[in-house]
Amino acid sequence: DPEVNEYRTSLAIRVSGFDVPRPIKTFEDAGFSVELMKAISKQGYEKPTPIQCQALPIVLSGREIIGIAKTGSGKTAAFVLPMIVHIMDQRELQKEEGPIGVICAPTRELAHQIFVEAKKFSKSHGIRVSAVYGGMSKLDQYKELKAGCEIVVATPGRLIDMIRKKAFTMLRATYLVLDEADRMFDLGFEPQIRSIVGQIRPDRQTLLFSATMPRKVEKLAREILTDPVRVVVGEIG
Ligand code: ADP
Ligand code: MG
């Protein structure tokens, strides 16, 4: 479709993969609920950023994604908004306990930013978000997790620690986000990431975001994602 190609070019988006959903132009095009649209406008988000225009329809359709876009391009909402939709669809269906959405980020600071963003969109839906990284005592964290949550935002080491302590199970986890995958590799978290992925059911939806795509990250993506759509915004990647 030449019109779609032209629109992608105007957003500096390149895609690869089969049957790639067409990019949206407005948040209305995403088909979000009234409740979620309210939360979006409350944030002052008037229209989706380029990565959001292409990633939202891909992820909302249930497809897996490799998203490559530079810092500040709005990647957080690109995975948090479809996660809210996913959780609203899933939580009535599943009897298990434990988080439905699991987000891994390389550092406490980055995880905290995601935690704050995720809470903004979760609150009005009665979705509970827990932070699993340094800063809170392990005992307090354990107690909070025991009380239950639908989303965990975590650094890899602390997440494994909490799984090992049986603070929650991964039985209900069906939406996994690996954010800033290149930095997680730089920090040596590859074994922890592989361990976490191995503990989440294979019928999950996996999303991987990164500012760059080194060979090792590409290899992991090929191993853990199923028929992903690859989206590159701008000149990097
Ligand atoms: P990235 O993860 O790509 O580095 P962030 O998700 O942290 O980027 O977003 C960068 C900034 O842009 C944040 O302050 C966020 O609130 C803001 N932002 C995200 N999406 C939009 C949007 N659609 N409209 C306006 N601002 C947005
Ligand atoms: Mg980010």
C-alpha cells in the first residue's frame, strides 16, 4: 500500500516482518476504552509519537515486537498502554495469582520511571503495579508482592531474587517486556534475562525495546520472540 509506505517514511519508520499492521495516526485509531483515553489525555498526550504510531497496532494485535528507537521517543507508553488492554482482557480469564505483565529494565532509575508511568495508566483500571528493585527493603517488597499485583516493574537481579523467595509465581504472566535490552546486556544481565524468560509460559507475548541492536541482543531476540515485527525509528539500529 503506497499510502502506508509514504506515511511510514514521513515518520522515519522502517518495518520488517510479515503482515505488519498499518501505523495509526491518532490514539482514537488504537481503539482504546473511554477510560484509557481519559488517562492518556490527562497525561497531556495529544497524539502518538512515531514509535507509538507503529508499535501500538502491532502489540494490540497480539504480535511480538522488536522496537528500536532512541531515548525520549515515547517507548514506555508504547508498551504500557497495550499492557493495560491485555490485562483487562486477561484477568477475568485466569484463576492463577501473580503478575500478568512483567517489565524488566536495566537500572533502578529506569525501572522507577517505568513504574511511575505504568501507575498513571493503571490506577483508574484498578490494576496494581509493584516495583521490584533496590530502594525498598527486601522484606517490605516481599510483603507487598504477597498482597498481589497485576504488573511488576523490575531489575533482573531483584526479580529473580523475589521469584526464588516465592513472593509470587509466574503462572499468570503472559506479557513480558524487555526494555533497554542493549543496556541490560552491557550490565551483564544476559543470564538473568534468560532465566526470567525461561520461567514464563511460552504462550506469552514478548516485547523487546532497545536503542541499539548489538549482535548478542539480536541473537537473544531471535531465540525468544515468535514471528516478531521489527520496527526501527530514525537512523539508528
Ligand atoms: P523512551 O523510553 O523512548 O526514552 P519515554 O517513554 O521515557 O521515552 O518518553 C519520553 C517523554 O515523552 C516522557 O516524558 C513521556 O511522558 C513523553 N511522552 C510519551 N509519549 C508521548 C506522547 N504521545 N505525547 C507527548 N508526550 C509523550
Ligand atoms: Mg525508555
